[in-house]
Amino acid sequence: MNPFSIAKNSWQAGDTREVEQSRLHKEIGVEYDSYRRIYIADGYEWSIVGQIARENGKKYYILQCVG
């Protein structure tokens, strides 16, 4: 299961995407670098820049590509 399943496969610094909180916490298909506080997924580095709560009760993080 790819938690970052998305049609786009080429990212640039500044691009954003939404990822369900539970998928990040379980670290499925993603690594977390606690020293630099970034996630590594799809060969890119991502930082959390925001969060939203949907009407269905699920929480999503907004990740921004940093490289």
C-alpha cells in the first residue's frame, strides 16, 4: 500500500500535498528524520506546513516539498 498514491510523480520545492495523519504516524512507505524534522517519501523530502480536519473526522497534514 502506497500512502502517497497520487498521479503526480515529479515534485519541485514548494509543491504541496495532503496526507492522512494516520498514514504518517504509522510511517508506511515513508521515513522520518527526527533530527531534521522531515519526512522522506517518493524520493523527496517533505515538511509539515499545516493541518486540516475534514468533515468525516479525519485529520490531514499538508506537506511541502523541500527537496
